[in-house]
Amino acid sequence: MAKRPSLREAVQWIALNDAAGDDDLPELMAGYISVLLVADLFGKEPIDIARRVYTERHPEEQA
């Protein structure tokens, strides 16, 4: 049985797998093909997904 996709899991996957060693800012990550794909699939803006990925990679920066 197929699993229903979730935005949270997609963001986590990008954070762990797509250029995970890089410390790019969201403005740069917004151009990642994985970010563009997830944004398109979930009807979001690429910068929104990139910011979520950045937050996933840098939880210590949460206010």
C-alpha cells in the first residue's frame, strides 16, 4: 500500500539528502530541483520550502 506524501517528510528528506553538507541560505536553496519539485507538488512557493529546509537543518536558530 502506498504511503500518502506529507510536506513535513518531504522537507525532512531534502534537509537530510540534498546537499546536506552545504550550509546554503534559503534564497540559494530555493533553486534546488528538489525544493522546486516539492513546492510544485504541494502548491507552495519555493522560498517557503527552502525556509522550512533551513529550519530543519538549523533547529538551534528557532526563536
